[in-house]
Amino acid sequence: MLLSRTELKKLEPNIEARAGLLSPSSGIFDSHTLLKFLHSQAREKGAEFVFGTEVIGIERAGAKYRVQIKDRDGISALVAHVVVNCAGLNSDKIAQLAGIDIAKAGYKLHYCKGEYFSLNSKYRNLVSRLIYPTPEQVGHGIHWRQALDGRVLLGPSAHYVEAIDYEVDETYKQAFYNSAKRFLPLVELEDLAPESSGIRPKLQGPGEAFRDFVITHEEKAGFPGLINLIGIESPGLTASLAIARYVGRIMS
């Protein structure tokens, strides 16, 4: 729904913009609570979880897969008819361990980091909706959102990195301030503080055209029973239950 400046100010009086596009169903949820709930539900249905474990090998063994794992107790293996690779930032490496040529398949991942900054507590409950600027090539742009505790968060930024590092790069503070100033002219640079960061596993590299998630059964590639989920970025969390249902249909 397109909004005029007057209509936008009625909904978000603290935000400055010429016009807006309203998405009534957009929002946030508590991801930690969701994951705790799903973990509990899965355990009740007989699923076993092995945390702190690294997959170091996957080989075809007849109609099954032998998955070699390493934990603090050493190296062991398990056998499975179906292997679902949803390893996030390492999903391309897992696919390669299973025998997929990730260069040929186009599965090579590129790390895209995003920082978040928070606003001073005086801005608590400043907005009641997600506030997005015009989208950028590699991300949605630095947007505003109200955290579950009422704090206002800005982010994420989007820039490619070579290694996984979750430290917030404070050199981006000025860019965050410049973005925030467009929507809230009264904000000052000292009102911003580093909050957190995350890394997205993108299938497209710098300057390349957008590529969507890969969710596929690798049967045609000669790996029946291997299901790869590659390049699942942050929307994959929101869509996690729908993705799970889709993978379930592939497995059945």
C-alpha cells in the first residue's frame, strides 16, 4: 500500500520521508524462543541432537551414506539413508565433502557481513514498525527496527568479507549515522553504539546478479538421498517451517 507523507506521519510520526510503502504483515519474532521450541518438539518426536560436532567426511556406501564426524571424544561415523545438508555458512563445504563439484554446480558461497548499531535509550519505542530505505544491490539497506525490549536497532549493513568474524566494525558508524539522519534529523553520531553482527552465505559474489536459495535433491547428480540447502540467507529463518515442509516432501 502506497502512503503519502501525511499518511506515513500518522503511522510513524518520528520518521521523515516523502512517501512510503506499507507492508502490514511485516514484523519481527524471537528467534531464540522459536529455536528452543523447535528443539523441544523435535526431541519429543525422537530426534537426537549432537552439538559441538564437525562433519569431516561423507562417502557413499551402497544405498546409504557414511558420515564421519569429529567431536571432543574423537572421530566416529554414522550411516544414513538420507543426508540433509543445511549447514549455513559451511553448506558448500559439506556439499563438496559429499562429492559435489561446487564450482560446476555454482554452490561456492561468498560471505556477506552485516553490522548492527543501536540508538541511545532516549530513542526507545521511537518506531513501531520496520522502517526500510530503498533496497541496495546486496541487501535491504540499513533499516530501523524496534527490538523486543523496545530499543531501536539500525542495520544490517552489507559488505563482502573473506573470513568469518563477528566483531562489529565501528568504522561503519558514520555510514549508519548518515543513513539514520535521513529518517530522523535529530539523531547525533554519539547516539549510536555497536550492537552485533552477522554473516550471510550469498551465492552471488561482489558485482554479480542476484541468486536465490538452492534447495535440491542431488539425485540427478548421482547422489540419491542427498539434499542440499545452499545459500540460505536470513529470510530462511522466517521461512524455516515452510522450507522444512518442502524438504520433507522431497524426502518422502
